[in-house]
Amino acid sequence: MRDLNRLIEAVQRNCDIADARYGREATLCIYLLQMRELYCWEHELPLAAQPPHDALADWLSAREAKWSTLEGRDFEALALGERRFAPLDAARLNRELLPQRLVYGAGYGRFHRPHFFLAALERCDLRDGVQVLVTGCEYARDLVAAPAAFQHNTIFVRREALRRWLWETVALWRSRRSDGALARALASWGLDAGDEAGFERMVAAETETLILHELGEARAGGLLGERWEEMLAALSERRAELLARAVRDNLADCLSTLPGLLEREAGASIHFYFSQFDGLRRELFPALTAAYREWRESGAAGALRPAIERGSEHWASVARRLLARPVPAGGGEARALAL
């Protein structure tokens, strides 16, 4: 593709502008981990490589200095030949890029933070009427690389971002070797014994889990309509947004993720799901954790299925109640949305 280098530079510039505006909003620990991962990606280090401490420190200082020159900049339009595209118009740009085996992603994530990426297309599928784009090598990205997203009836799964996150998850477990759902998942894939081929099985399995979750997001969107996104965009309190997202995540998982994993008898992925089932999602749904313990002991799908079916009805009802509640301006959003 003749204009690829110019497009990569423009997308990366918008990524840098987004990072300049929002990159330092995380806690210091999370921020440093994110910067370390971005350094490894930018320098094309193997997953197992440790970045040199001095080089990483110098790069971090230089990157923060660069951000200080970009904070006030507007996002730039993207050029393809003589045509120009708005930076958030991913659907229109992808109509041109997909035949070239490229994928562009743009949208708003948590706390109204803009995200951009450009990657190679690995495969394009249609699942339940939803387009699924699975990407590989990433040519441009910002600091926070979400492994999957659903937007405009399209699912984006970023396998490179997923691989990095899974590798770090496995590495952290190996440094501690604790029992629990994660240990069971890794044992099922052979990763507890150092079977590196098991990592590829894990990546393949969790690619499917991400697709199932985003299919659940699509179904949840059909139930809740555009008003849900309007409500989310209007929230200014982080606790309120996290609560709303947890409700919809639980709904999506009860509609698609967990039924799909049970249907496939994907025991390793079910264990892995519950190893990551935390925060508000878990706090709001203790019945699901109890059902997992029963399933773990019995191995019978019937132990989980009733909780999932009840959850589908419950979380759809809760989400509709949230939509029906007026959200006050100027504070008190989390209290207004309290369940």
C-alpha cells in the first residue's frame, strides 16, 4: 500500500495526542506498567524480554517531554491518496483499508478517553450478523491497548494486545504460583508445567472468549438501544461509569460469553474467566461466584447454567432501570445509579 507509512505516522500522532491528554490519569503503578508495555511494543521486544532499565527510564522521560508539546493539539485528519478522513470515522476508512488487509480502530473507551490503532488484518468473519475483525501486527497504538471492542456492528479483536496481556498474566502467576481459578486454567492448557505451546492454545481460546463477550455486547445493545451509549457519554463521575459498565458486562456475559463457553465445554476458559471476574462485576453478582464453585466441584454444566439464565433476566432488568433513572447534573451520579 503506497500511503501506508504516511497513514501509520498520522495514526500514531493521534495516539500520541491522546496519550498526552489522558496518559497520566492512571495510578503511578498502573501508569509505569503501561509505559513499560508501550516501550516493549515500540521497540519490538520479544514477550519474554526484559527492557533495559536505563534505556526504559530515558525513553519514558523523552516520551513525557514529547507529550508536553502535544497536549493542546487537535486530532488530525487521516489522508489516503487525495481523500481525507475524520480521525473517529473508522467505519468509512475501513471500507478502504480492509481490501488492503488493514484495520483501523477509533473510538472512546473508559472515562471518555479516545483510542486509536492501525493493525494488519488476520481474518474477517461474520458471526450472528456481526462483522468480526481479528488483527495481528500493530503499526500504531496508544498507551492503553484494549484487546477487544464492539462498535457499529463490528467486533475488533487485537491479538497482539491480547498476547501481551496474557503473557504478563502468566508471568505474574509463575512468580507467585498461587492456587485458584487461574492455576486451574493454566494447568488445563499445560502452562503450569512450562509447555510453551500451551500459550498458543491459551491465545486461541481467549480470542474466542473475547468474541463471545463482544457478541454479548451486541445483543445487549439490541436490548438497550442507543440510549445506553447516550447515558454513558453523559456520566462524569468515574464510579457511576464503572457501575454502568459492570452491569452491561454482566449482561453481555450472561447472554453470550458463559453460555458459549459451556456449549463448547471450554473448561480452561471458564476457569480463566473466573480468575478475572473481579471488582464491581463480582461485587454485584455473588451468585455467579457461588455457582462457579459448585461447577468447579461437580464439573456439571447444570451447576452454572441456572445462575447464568437468571443473570440474563436480572441484568437486563437492572440495565433498563438505570436507563429510567434521571442522572443529576453536577454530582451525585453514583448515588442516583446505586443498585
